[in-house]
Amino acid sequence: MPTILGQNQYGKAENRVVKITRDGATHHIKDLNVSVALSGDMEEVHYSGSNANVLPTDTTKNTVYAFAREHGIESAEQFGIHLARHFVTSQDAIHRARIRVEEYAWERIEAAGKGEHSFVRTGQETRLAQITYDGETWEVVSGLKDLTVLNSTDSEFWGYVKDKYTTLKEAYDRVLATSVSARWRFNWTGDAELMPDWETSYGEVRKHLLRAFAETYSLSLQQTLYQMGTRIIDRRDEIDEVRFSLPNSHHFLVDLEPFGLKNDTADGAVYIAADRPYGLIEGTVLRDGCEARIPVDLSNV
């Protein structure tokens, strides 16, 4: 045979599941997008077309919905752990399961005498989780994307390399804005260890990420990235690695001189927000002694 089979996996992607929990008149909502990828003894289905070891992707879809009803959804991470454990332990041919979860946040609408069952999508960011299990060890990577943040001052950019193509002027007071995409890896790897409180951990990581962004007097977005990652690792013992992808959302002063108007004065300024092209700053921050495992390309996590 002139070829051999390399890495392969299969599953059902983007299963949208909305779980409503009714506590009397008060309801709670979990809104997830779940993707399942399975791998193991799958050579024969590729070589001969035999489906003897293949659990149908339709079955994986049904399992997602059944587990949401049977086990509930405590957190994106816990739900992914339930699913990964089930697929690996219930099927001899499946040796590894990877569960990816996107969670969409909803906020309760308060209303006089009502509101216990009414919600509005908050839309600040999408929560992410990826759970991988091979029958022995776990890897849990959580994260978020599309968290848009902005500092209207306390940011500079100067002293950089200049060549004949450089036109950018040095800035000693600029707007710093980005849409944060971040992943963080937990050091929990097995059932013998105490499992983190996933919900609390997510809230705390998000809080420290935002506070570091707000409290750092930034001389570069790279510096801000490092401070965000350092603050998370310093304050969350359960996390060993954080990776960021930060587009630099440029804000340029508008030239209003043709209209006889001064811009960038003590009482404020008018900017144009340029959505592209944008600088893209990416990097990983690690606990000392740990190795990087989160892929460089976050689109693959």
C-alpha cells in the first residue's frame, strides 16, 4: 500500500443545546454550542469502509442532549468532562475524546412582579472550554473570545525602530483598545486530584484579566498582555498557562483643522476607530517550570 493513514478524528460539530432549569417560578438558563471529536481504532473504516468501530455522529449529537437532561449543566467544563468520560469509557474503539464548548451568557431581566423567567443576551464575550480525555489523563483549557476593552488614556507607544517606510508618529497619550481572545490551561489532570470550581475560576480569571488591563500603564500592548497573564497565574493556583491573541484596535485622531476646529484638547478629542488593518499581538505566559501546551493558533482551540 503506497499510503498510510495519519491522524484522524470524527464527531458532530456545533450541537446547540439550551438547558432551562426551573426552580419554581425562577428559571436558570445555560446556552451552549458543543462539538465532539473522537479518535481511536478507526483505521478500518478508512481503509475498507467497515463501520464496525464507528459510533454514528448522530449518536454523539443525541448524547449531548440526553446528558444535558440527565446530568444538567453545572458549567461548560463539567459538562464536557461528563461527555468525554462517557465516550472513552463506553466504547472500546474510542481512545480519545475532545469536547469543545462555547457558552453564551444571558442576564436576567428584572421586572415588577415578574422577571424570573426573562433574559437578555449580555453579549460581552463568549466563554470557551476544551476538554480532552484519553482514558487516563485530562486536559482542560478554558477561555473567552470577543471581550472588547478600551483604555482612553494611560497608554503610550514610542521609541520603536524606524526605517524609510515608517510613517507612524510617536504617541505619548493614546487610546488602547483590543478584543481579547484568551485560553488558559488548568493543572488538573486526573480524578485523583481535587477538581477546580470551574464557575468560580472563570469569574476570577476574567476579573483579574480586566483589572490588569485597566491598572497597567501601558507602553505597548505586549506589556499589557504580559501583565494580564502574570496577574492570572499569580492569583490562580489552578492555572499554569495563559495564551492571548490581542488585535490592536487603532484609534486615530480626526483632522478637523479644515473646519476650523481643534482636536485633542483638554476637554476631549474625536477619533476614528479603524477596524482594519490592525496590529495583532499574541503571546503565552507560563508558570515558571511549566511547558507550553496551548497551540499557538488559537483558532484551533
